[in-house]
Amino acid sequence: MKKVLMVCLGNICRSPLAEGILRSKIDSNNVMIDSAGTAAYHVGNLPDKRSIEVANKYNIDITNQKARKFTIRDFDTFDFIYAMDESNYKNILTLARSKSDREKVKMILNETFPNKNISVPDPYYGGQDGFENVYRMLDEACELIANKFSKIK
Ligand code: 4NP
């Protein structure tokens, strides 16, 4: 079974959406998905209301999720660790212990735009339109990730 971890800063806006979207596209018997944040500000909290709302609009329920912090043990558990932005990517790599750990970490939008290292913008201080934009970016990337996994199995 492939194990995928989506990582952002707070684990309340972007990575819960990425988790919910990818979950909606894959067979849960073959892929395990979770999400985490590099910061602990929101540990134990539900996703942000605006993420819940945009997910609902596309018939995805993310209210079963609770924020947690990324830990070094996640390198042992997960095969693919997708960072939402460059800062998350750098913070995760700081904790990596080996080449094998480092190789698991990817910028999620490199699935859509290979090697461009484009970040999913942090929508926290903006309005609902920012969440809609994030949703569309993540939907496209997760579609490609789901296709890849259906080929690997
Ligand atoms: P996320 O968004 O990393 O996509 O969950 C944020 C959530 C909270 C904060 C920043 C970004 N914050 O500063 O509390």
C-alpha cells in the first residue's frame, strides 16, 4: 500500500483540502492518505471554515480531520510527502535524516508543472476566492497523483 502525506504550515487550510481531494479520487484499499502541518499553532483543530466550505461545494467532506504537527516519524510511515509551498518543503527537509527521507519530499505542484517548484499560495489571510483558487490547483495535482498511483499499485 502506498502512503501519502500532505503537508502545509497550519494543517487547517491547504493540506486538509489536498487530503480530502486525493481521498475522493483513489481506492482507499490501495493508498493511505494523511496530512500534517510544520507548525503547531492549530493542533487538534478542525480545518478552517473556508476550506470546509469550498470542499463541500465539490461534495467532499473534510470535517473528519484534525490538525496535527509533522514529526520525524512521518518519514518512516510515508512513501510520498507532498509540501504545499517552498517554505514547507524547506522545513520538512531540515528534519530529514537521510537521502531516503529527502527523496520522499516533493512540491505538490511539480506534479502539474514538473521542475517549476511553484507554491500553492497560503490562503489564510485572504478571502473565499483564495480557497477556491487553492482548491482548483490541488484538484489538478491530485488528479495526476491518483492516475500515477492507479498505474503503480
Ligand atoms: P495552511 O494555512 O498552512 O494552509 O493550513 C495557514 C493556517 C494558519 C496560519 C497560516 C497558514 N497561521 O498563521 O495561523
